[in-house]
Amino acid sequence: MLSCMAQPARRPEQVDEALELDPAAVQRAYQLHRARRRAHRNKRRETKRAKLRFWLVLFALVAASVYLSIVIWHQVQRTFGL
């Protein structure tokens, strides 16, 4: 009747043997995860430093522009006697 009916899933054969883990593979996996954590920490640290640099440069530019504005205003007052 219905030949296109779904078949039950095949079950993998049961393996009675214990899994053999390669100690070098385990060590490589630990090293990989340590490297990923280290890279994540470094990226976070560099992001914080970049934000700090940005705000310091912005503050310095604003301070310099305020200073120049004051100096120019005093020069204009002295020159034109305002």
C-alpha cells in the first residue's frame, strides 16, 4: 500500500571496547582552549585600552580648543579694544 513509509531509525552497533583517548589530543585540546581564553582576555583588555585612549584624546582636543579659543578671544580684545 504505502511503500514510501518512513523506516525506523537504524541503531548504531554497540561497541563493547573502551574508547581509547590519545593523551596528546587531550593536551592539544587544553592548549587550544587556553589559547582561546587568552585571546579573549587580550581582546577585552585591548578594547578597554582603546576606549580609554579615545576619551583621553577627546579630552585633550577639547581642552586644546578651549585654550585656543580663550587665547584668540584675548588677542581680538587687545587688538580691537573690545
